[in-house]
Amino acid sequence: MDSTRRLGKYRVEREVLDEQRLEEVTQRKTHSDTHPSLTETLKDSLRCTAPKLKRSVLSCLPVLYWLPKYSIWDYGMPDLISGISVGIMHLPQGLAYALLASVPPVFGLYTSLYPALIYFFFGTSRHISIGTFTVLSIMVGGVTERLAPDTDFLITNGTNNTAEVDITARDLYRVQVAAATTVLGGLIQVVLGLVKFGFVGTYLSEPMVRAYTTAAAAHAVVAQLKHIFGVSPGRSSGAFSLVYTLRDVCLLLPHTHLPTLCVSAVSMVFLISAKELNSFLSPRLPVPIPMELITIVAGTLISTYTYLNRNFTISVVGEIPNGLSYPSVPDTSIFKKVIGDAFALAMVGYAISISLGKTFALKHGYNVDSNQELVALGLSNAVGGFFQCFSVCSSMSRSLIQETTGGKTQMAGVASALIVLVTILKLGPLFQELPTAVLAVIVLVNLKGMFKQYSDIVTLWKRSKIDLVVWLVTWVSTMLLNLDLGLAASIIFALMTVIFRTQMPTYSVLGNVPGTELYVDMETHREAREIPGVTIFRSSATVYFANADLYLEALKEKSGLDISKMIIYKKRQEAKQRRREKRAERREKRQAKKERRALRASEPPSGAQVFSVEEEAARWRDTCVDGIVTDEGEQGRAERENGTVFVVPVSPQTPDGPCRWEYLKGGEPDSTSLGWMSELQDGDTTTLGSSSEDTLSRDLERVSLGSLGKWTWDIHSIIIDLSTANFIDTVAIKTMKNIFQDFSEIDVDVYLAGCQSCVVEQLELGDFFSESVTKRHLFASVHDAALYCLDHRGAASLPRHETSVDTYDGTKL
């Protein structure tokens, strides 16, 4: 069987379209048609109609869109089962992640309750589970322990004069810090969502987010070691805090509390074994077994009936109050101390939530509004902060459970919140004897998925070295500089990689695929054929201020024309010619003066003296070729200049244009070069004034570099492919002007091809077009431009390919 697909063929016959003709054919709209004025925009935004009002309300409250259509028979039971499963997971994770945030465990339960209810009204994702998350919890913990360290709450025991930590006062202030940070982060998210800045999450690339969460998992592990070993290391903050904390834990290992370590070891073995068994049985079970909840219940029962806290001084959760706390306004004086941390929490939480939400939306065929998600998450944090919650986002583990157990809508989130609410109201005191070591073990075991992300190193090594570097830099900076500074450094580095890639794009010269109108890179395609006399240049990136100079240098290199040296040489030759013409004019004046004296001696004056063209040409030959001079100094200069390059006129100046010039080098002109002079009639005369210095200068300015004999080349047109450009700034427009001007100095035409409409508009606004550069120099495609070049100048008009080096006053150029 032939594995080659048989593709169809087509043939299109049309005229060559430049930009001006394309606009006529397509009737392109003007800038005012596509961009309404500010007044019209304001009027449209303030205009209120029933459909517009309905869309606005539904976009702000997405629940009003799907709740009236909610079918209890179709979605009720799946959402209920899913909500109960997720709610059971909320309990152990809320208690455990409160330890990461360095607040009492009951506030982890509050965090699992209020934000989920707020997201129910404002969220657009149907499957994500809002609540506590490892990374955000450890970030909040870093803030609370930095602003409320144990050393600030030491009190002296009057009995034995020892310093003790006032745990109640410390925990109260830490809750205030966590709540203030959460409210500020939520307000940042709401503001960004209202101004349609939902795209900011795209600046956190997937490799960077995965590396950041992996490093955050390491921070979480180090933070839980004190609960695993029963030691009390000093808390460090700022850069290298992870290293210092790990060092203190290692120094305190000889003082490990053995009963706590035994509880940790038994809990870890049981939980890991139970999770592996659960994974093995999950295909046969309708819902997963809540192993974390079973571990918490078992640990609480054993601790209660064996009196672990009283007999072995094992740390337990402690008092969990019944009922809900009253809302309170956070301490606004803390805002200025945590604004950087709040922004980091806002960005990381949104990036994780939107990436997870879009994953489920793509799988189940619905849309997620990134701006509304930012608002919904911000309101969940801001409102939750008034109820002493800490920062939340979606959780991968809970969201997967909610999706795999059949959850259809956010009604599952309401069901899970009800489970948490019942626990807070009635079951909270039952967990007072739960060892904190058990909660620490739950945190460590749940980090298993994040530690698997180290396999990204191998994957990225095969796929993209740049993404691998971003991953490694993010991981190292987050590990060493802490979570807030690490995130800032990671974002800056990731953006710098984008800038560097635009500054160093791939520059290529395109060739035509025979028999088609396709153009590909000649260096990477063997069958690509160069169009005679035409160089097609393309950059893989947009031209803008950061790479404009490099773009110009690459164009010169790829075209093989060193414009700078050629123009310098031309100016030197023109200056040389002007000096020579001035000397010739002075000699002409002296000769004319002598002749007038002779005429006055023999005849009376008869008006203005005239000279025939033949006499003028003879003087050119005598002066510039033969080197006949009366002054010895001028004769020496003529001898030195005998080997230099100069030009002579070979056709007369006409009213339609200047005379034509011919290149000569160190010799006499051919007899045919000045043949036009002998063909003139005797009556054809010119006065001396008509060959003034201004006329000669204007003619010399029209002398092309090719006629000066420095170089000859086989390129008559350059096509710049701008199909990859989606914008062009003022610096790039100036660069394009310079390209047109420089190459016109050596008689090389420049054309632009493949410009998008927005680029054409920016060229118009940037005053790119002039009398010499019009829209006739812009073409719809590279193929149109190439056909025009061949029709306009053609291969037959190419000068011979030759490279020679002349000298200028003995110096090699």
C-alpha cells in the first residue's frame, strides 16, 4: 500500500498586488472605521440596554446562568456524592495545612468553608475545588512567622524565672496577619479582574509554575520536620531561610522527641500503605476511600484513650471551639508590611486555579472566563479574610476527586462546605487530642505528586533547553531566596528569556520552491532556488527597538553588501571629484582670462565670452587625463592621483536630466566615450556659467557607487518579509527608513512583503511613506514582490558579478 498521500493541485491566475492595489481591491477600512473615537467608546460603554444589562449581570454572577437550568434528577445525586467525598478530604487537609500557615487548626476549617461558598456564586469553573492548598499555606506561614516570631511573645515565668512563649497572644496576632494578607491579596485579584488583566496569569509559564510548586513542596517538608521529630528550631526569614532552618533541625536531631517520632513513623507507614491500596482498588470502587480521614480518626482515638499528651508530652491540636467566629475587619496597618507577599499570593493562586480550571473546561467542553475567575478568586479571598481565613486557590487532589466522582457543577462545592460546617459546629471538639505529628505526616504524604515533578528535568531536556533553564532557575531561586523573592526572580528571568529570543531570532534568506509560490529558508532546504538578482530576507521575530540594530546588521550580512563602507567610499570619491572639478574650474578661469586679454589686445570687447563643447571636452582631457598643468605643485598632485578613480561625462546634459558619467581609472577615456561631443553642431555652445560648481555637485550626487568602480554586485532588489511582525514601533520604522535610504544609494530597490493591516497602519502613523517610498513598495506576499522585481528590472539588467579592491591614496578600503 502506498503510504504517500496524494494531494490535490491548484492553479491561480491573478495580477501582482502591491499594498495600494490590494487596498483598492479589498476596500480596506480606514483607521477611523476600525478604531472608534474615545467619545464613541464612552457613549457605547455608558449606553444601557436590556440585552447588555442581562449580559453584564450574568457575567458578574455566573450562577444565575446555570442554576435556573439545574436538573436535580440529572445532576443532584452525582454532585452530592462528589461533595461528600471532597468534604471528607477538606477536613484533614484544612487541619493539616493550618500548620503550614502557622495558625491554629480550626482556622483551616474556616478556610475550607467560606471561600467555597463565595466561589459558588462568582466562579465559572464547574469542577475545581476551592480551599486550602500546600503552596499558598506555606507562603502564608512564611509571612506570619516573619511578622510574629516566637521571640516577640516571650513572657517570664515567675516560678523558675524562665522565658516562655505566650502561645495565645502569638496565635491571635498570626491570625490577624494571615487575614490581612489574604484580604489584600484578594483585593489585588479583584482589581486586576475588573480592569481585564486576567491575562497576567499567562506570564507564569507551566515550567515555571511546576518548578515553583516543587520548590515550595521542599519548603513545606522542612517546615513539617519540627512536628515530625518533636523539636523546636529557630524560624528564619528572608533569603536562605530554608538553609538556616534545615541547619537548625539537623543540629537538634540529637534532641529528637522519640514518642513523637514513633507516632510520625507509624502514621506515615499506615497512610502510605493505605494510599497504595486505595490506588490499587480505585478502578473497582465507586468513590475513593478517605484514607486521610481514617488516619485522623484512628490517631485521635489512640491519643484519647492512651493519653499521649499527658503521658508522653506529645503535642496535640488543642482546643477547637464550637461554632463560627464573628467577622472582623483586618488590621489595615499590616497592609504596608505584606503588600509584596499579597501580590505573590494573588499571582500564584490565580495561575494555579486558572490552569486547572481551563484543563477541566477543555475536557468537558465549556468555557472559563479568565477575568471573572480572577474576580471570583479575589472575592473568595477578600470575604474569607474577614472571617479569619488564609489564602485559598484550587487544589489538584480535591479537584480530581470532585471530577472523577461525577461532580457536574459547583453544587458539589456547596455539599463539601456543608460537611465542613457540620464538623465545625458539632464535631470540632472531638479532634482536640489529635497529635500534630499525624497532621504533619498527612502534609508530607500529600506532597508525593509534587515531588514527581522532578521528572520534568528529563522531559524538558529532550524538548526545550530554554524551558529547562527556566525550570532550574525557578527552582534554585525559590529554594534559596524564599517563596516571595523566588517568584519575582523567576518571573523576571522567564521574561528575559523571551526578550533574548526576540533579540536573537533566526535570520534567513528565502528561496523559491520550484513550481510553487512558496518560499523557504535556503540554508535548511536543498531544493530552494534563489531568484536571480533578488534577495528575500526574513526574521523569525518582530522588529522592535530591542533588535532593530541587529536586524539591520543581519540584513547587511545576508545580502553580502557592506553598505557603510560602500557609502563612505562613495563620499570620498565624490569629495575627490569635487576638488578636481574646482581645480579644473580655476584653470579654466585662468585660461579664459588669458584669452580675454589676448582678444582685448587685438579686438574690441564683444560681450560675454563663450566656449564650445569641444573646447570644454578638450580641457577635460588636458586637465583630468593628460595632467597638463602650469603649476608644478598641481602637476605633482596630478601624478599622485594618476592611479585613483574618477569619472568623466559621456553624454550631454539635457533639460530632461543630467549628463551620464563613466568610470575611468588611471588612463585616458576611449574615443567613443566622448564621441557625443564631436557630433554636436558648431552652434551648440554652452557658457561657462552653466557649468558652475552647483551644477557639477548635483551631477556628482547622482553618480552611483557602481559607476565609481569600487564594487559591482549581482543584486538589484531586496524583499523584506514582515509576515512575522505583529507590530512595529518608531525605532523599527526609523530602521526601515534607513534601509530604504542606504540601499538606494547603491541602486538597490527595497520592498516590504506580507505586512499585516496593523503594521501598515503603524507605518502610516509613523510617517514612513514619502515621495520616494510609497505603498507601491509594499506587497501582499513575497511572491508578488518577487514577480514585480523580475518584471521591473529583470535578470537581464543585472551587472556582472565581480569583486575588486581599489586603493584610496594608498590605503586599502
